Amino acid sequence: MKLLTYMTKAGYGLGAVINEYALDLNKALGTKLDMQGLLELGEKGMVKTREAVKQAEDKAASGNTSGLHKLNELKLAAPLPWTRKNIVCLGLNYAEHVKEGGSDRDLPPHPIFFTKPPTTITGPYDPVVYNKAVERLDYEVELAFVIGKEGKYISKDEVYDHVAGYMVFQDISARKLQRQHLQWYRGKSQDTFAPMGPYLVTPYEVGDPQKLDISCKVNGETRQKANTEDMIFDIKTIVNTLSDGMTLEVGDIFATGTPSGVGAAHPSGLLKVGDIIESSIQKLGTMKNPVVSEK
């Protein structure tokens, strides 16, 4: 399934993609849930959701689209518009990206973790704000995944049992702040610096998440192009490592690092106001985020 969150006059709506339409899951299930609430229902909630989606698909196949919203008429938000904890990100997790940062760099022997606060979250088509505190704005397309089952000391064999789904992610970065403070938190954590979406795609539809094409375009020019199999530390290693002594909770968001081709190392350079960032991952969809100046 492709699950989504969309804006309504009353707040957020919860939906699922039915071809070019979206099913209102709260109406179909008789609930008042957001994405976090749906995930907290666990497998029982996913079974009911799949049943509702199948019924809607069967009706749509026979030409009955009553009760469905046209997908292109909805304003999509991030699938998880908020999270209780900081977003966990991986640094230097593609070998070619490590190399483009300096030929003398060694590959990291262990995963490098940093975080972004929930205030960075923005939608798949919303603006990235080039604010007054920022210089040297950069893009980093990434595969993200969301925890759907709480766990601690999770073995590699059990990792995928704890994943609710996958989405496209942009780790927008302010390079000057990143270097000025000798760590990555402030430079990665400005408001709107974590576009994500357009959907949360459940594992069955994705298959092997380590074999997905991933790319980023700026103004139509391909800047990054790779496959998730190129990660130094795969999803199983990421979850196994971080859950060693730390409880991972339902709704936790992980971003898995970016391939080579970031603006700081690309001939076409960094982002500027007016640019359009197009981030795509096979089976997950495409985001388009304009870069705007702060009002």
C-alpha cells in the first residue's frame, strides 16, 4: 500500500492511493486516526487497512469511484507530519560520497549517526526555505524508513519485522553552519530541512529496499544517481546497531545517507532561490520542492 497524509480544513487526513485516487481511511475504517495512530495499531491495523484498500480497488475497477478523492486535487503533507523524537540520519553511508568529500578520507568503520529535529519536517511538494541564517545550501536525496514495531536489541534477521514502510527523504544541509559548528546538527536542522514523502510505502510493495534506484535532479539536471545497494551500512546494520541498548519506537524515522553528487562537490554547485529539487526513488515516488527565500 501507499499510505499518505493530506491537508483538510480540519487538519490532517489519512489516506491510501487507489490508482489516481485516494481513499479516506478514517471514513473507510470508522476511525479518527493520523499516521502515527495507524502505525500504533500494529499488524491488526494494517490488516484492516489492506481490506479497506482492496474493497476500494475492486469498486474503482468497476467504475465506482464514489467516496474517493482525486489524488491530484489533494495537498499532500509529509506522511508523518510530526514525530515524538528527532529523525535519525546516517552520514557518509555511500562510498562515492565519502570520496567526493576528500580523497584522503577512509570509509567509516561504524555507522555515523546524527539527528534532525521534528521541526525540519515538511511535505513532498512544499518549499525549502533558504533562510537568513543559512549560507551554502545543499541537497541530499535519501531513502528513509519508519519503525512500525517497538524493539530493542533487534537482530539483523528480525529488522524487517520492525519496518512499517519506506519513503523518499531530502536531508537539506547548510554547509557553512555544518562546518562552523564542527558537527552537523545545526547545519542540518533548520526549519523545512527534511522534506519527505510523497507516500509511506509498505514493505510488500517495495520488496528488497537495498535494490532501489535513487536520484536527485535540480532544475531538471541529474545531480545524484545511484542504487541503495551501494550503501556501506545497510538497513539491517543500521537498526541492529542503534537498537543495541536503545529502544526504537513506533513512528521513529530513519534516513539512510546520500549518494555522491551533492552540490558542494558537483560542477553545477549549490542550491539557490528559485531552484526546484526533484527527489526520486524507485517504487516510492518523486518529490518536488522549490527553494524560496525567507519572507
